[in-house]
Amino acid sequence: MEGLLNLFLLDQIEDVENRLNEEINKKQIRDATVDLDLCSSNVQDAFVIAVEQQARERLERLSALKRVTPVDMTKLSQQVRFILFTTRVK
């Protein structure tokens, strides 16, 4: 009887250890996923910065060659809105 009780207790302990290990693994997976999300976001930010830098350098080269004229898009947008608004009012 005592041997069966010991086997039962060992089996119960193994079940608890297995469930605990599963929970630990799930937490590690969740943590790793969060880390990957943060890493992915950092990579995307770095890519955007690199593309912006390359675009800025290209624009500077083209404007130095007089092939393009840089335009402030904010001012251009305001001008377009003003023109559209004034033509609608009339």
C-alpha cells in the first residue's frame, strides 16, 4: 500500500512539474515574442531613418546639379488649400 501511495505521489509531483514547466515555457515564449516585436520595431525605425537619410542626400545632390528644386511640402499644402478655399468662396 505504501509503495502505491509513493507511486501516486511521484506521479502527482511529475504532473505538477510538467504543468509548471509548460507555464514557464509559455511565459518564455510570450517574453520572446515581445522582445521580437520590440526588435522588429527598432529595425523598422532604423530602416525609415536610413531611407530618409538617403533621400535627403539624393535631393541635395540633385538640387546641387539644378535638376530639381526642393519644395517645402507643408507650405505647398497650405498654398493649395488656400487656393481651393478662395476659389470655392467666390
